[in-house]
Amino acid sequence: MARRRHKKRTHIGAENGASRSTPAISSASRSPKTMVIRVGAGEVGSSVSQLVKDVRKMMEPGTASRLKERQSNKLRDYTTMAGPLGVSHLLLFSRSPTGNTNLRVALLPRGPTLHFRVERYALCKDVQKALRHPKGGEKEYLNPPLLVMNNFISSSTDTASRPAVPKHLETLSTTIFQSLFNPISPQSTPLSSIRRVLLLDRELLRPEATTTSTREHQYVINLRHYAIITKSMGLSKGIRQIRAAERALKGQRSQKNFPNLGNLADIADYVLDPSATGSGFTSGSESEVETDVEVEVMDTHRGRVHNKAEAHMAHEDDVNNQPRGRRTQKRAIRLVELGPRMTLRMTKVEEGVCEGKVMWHEYLHKSEAELKEMERVWEAREREKAERRRVQKENVERKRKARASGGQVVDGFPEHLAADNFGSDSEGWDTAGTEGKDASEVNR
């Protein structure tokens, strides 16, 4: 007799029930997650589609990098699935009928929403073509980038010189962009995990440039994305080239950059002779990039103990909590742009998720009387909505009680109430053409 087959892959989660279920994650402790979406899918064009892919890569690892949109998908489809998936932000790219590219940054589940017009943008491939030594690799995208924000809160001198964006809007936009990534702690965050920088720079307009009313209320943000490159300082160029050749040899890379020592009798001639390497010992002014910044960091390399006496002394220091001498090393920091680039101009702020009361508009400015009238209209709408919800809740409760008592529900009313109010079932029916064999079945 054949042995009965036991399903293993499809019923793993059903074996132990609640013991295998993952615990619920509170909204305060979970990390931010984003969805970068093309609204209209194929209608936005190939350039905007590639821009969406670049933004998804920039937002990694807390984003849906392989999300597939359909042209029939609506905004409600994404907001409905955002809760179970733990998505906290939506970045919606779309194209208007006039050809303008727009970006909406929505905070879930209740808003608000920032509307931007993408005035200019450059894709990652365009940025890499413009660089002499582009940076590539996937290790940089294993951790979220370091968010750097500049000029988001204007000073008192700027607000006194010209009409600026309201203070509450500046604070709101700052909070929304800061919530895109987890906050870092300088004491606990390892430096090796910070490999990228996302720079958001707000353009503060000069007082002499504000000649028109529309120019006065512009809120422009420049977005740049960089990779952090570090290298050891204090070593000659020859030693750095030898160390790079050693790492390339272990990684089985190409040997085109290996130093040629065939014409030298001793390696000291290559290290000490300035003519051998072209520049000898390099200084800060002779660096490959003039914008390198030198910093001192603690040397994380752990020295090797050579004998038992040194090992015993090191163990006593650890027991007595006595710090041993740690070396510091100088490292040069350089930023290499990864892309994409975007210049965003804020046009509108809405209270809800892509809907609701307009909190600020770039072109439309209302007086105090108009604002009060708008508040009155919105309060009336909220009261009507609350009344509809109350009536719907009462109807649902009445139907539930009618089903529990054993009666049927007809048009939202119990069966005996429906018969008293609307008469018998046969009233109002047109029986013309039903005579004959099946007339009794129709009129029954």
C-alpha cells in the first residue's frame, strides 16, 4: 500500500497555529516603509518610469523595489494594502495633460499630503555618465541613507525681509521628510552602516529676487544622492597602490592597475623614489579630489597578542575596566554622486491622503473671511458625514437584531414591518403575459 503524502510546503504555518504567528509590531517601533508608485502606469512615459526605479533604489531597503503597477490600479488599492504591509509613506509620480511631472508625498494613514512639481530631474545613468569615476555596487543600498536637510526652517531675518511660507508649513514639511527614515543615534549607530547621504536643500530666495507675488511664495527643494567614500591618509601613493593591488589580487580582479616593478631592484625604490610613482608621498593638497575632508577616527583593527604575558596583561585590563591605548587614524571622506537629481517646487498641501482641506496653495491666496467660510463649509461636511455614519450603524444594528430573532430582512426592515408598510407581495406586479401554464408560479 502506498504511503500517504504529507504536504510540507503549503501547510507549514498551520501546524502550530498561534505559536508560529509573528507578533504584532506597534506603529511607534516599526521602521518607515515607502511605496514609490507610477500613477497611470504606462501613461507617464519611459523617462518618468526610469525615474521611479531610481527613486525606489534610493529609498532602499525600506521600499517595495519590485512593485508592479497596473493602469487600472487606483489610489484606494494602495491605501487599502498599506496598513497590512506596514507602509507609512506613499510617493506618487504622475504626469499632467500639459506634460508636467508631479510628485505627491503622502503620510499614511490620515495624511497630510505634499504636492510638488518636478521642475528638473536627472536619472542615475545620466549622472554616472557625467562622472569621471562613477561609483557602483550594491553594498551601499543595504542600509538606509543619512538624511541631511538644509534651510528648511527660515530664520527671523528672512521672514522679516519678505513674505515667506507659513511657519507651520515649514515645520510640517520638515517632519514629513524626517519620518521617511529611522532616526539615528550617534552613540549606538555604527559608522560602517552609513554609506550614503540624501541631501535636501531648500532654496531661500534673495530679497531682491522677489519681484512678483508668485515668486515670493515659492518653496523649492533640491534633492541630491551621494555615496560616502573613505580612504586612509598618511600613506604614500606607492603604498596605497600596493595595498589596492593586493586587494584586487585576492578578489581576482583585472591586473591592469598593478604597479610595474620589473625595472626596479628593490621595492624600496618604488616606495621612496618620487620619480617612480610620479608624485611620491602625497599631501592633502595633492589628493586626487580637492574636496576631501580629513577626519580622525578610532582604529577598529584589533592587534594580535604575541605571547602569554601580553595576553595576561590584556585580560587584567579587561577585568579592571581599564581602557587600553587605542590608535587613531586619519581618513579622507569624499562624496560621489549616485543620482537621481530632482528640483521640486511645492504647489499645494492637503490635510488628508490626496484629498481633504487645502492647507496651503502656491497660487491661490484667501482672505480671512474666505478662510472662515471654508472652515464653516468643511465643518458642515464633517457633520453630514458623521450623521450618515450614525444612520448606517443603526441600520446595520437593526438588521443584525432582526436576523438574530429569526425574521428575514426586506429592504433594510424586518419582514413584518415590510409587509405592513408596503402591502402584500402581489400588489404592484404586472401579470400581463403570464397567463397560462406558469401563471401560478409567477404570482405565488
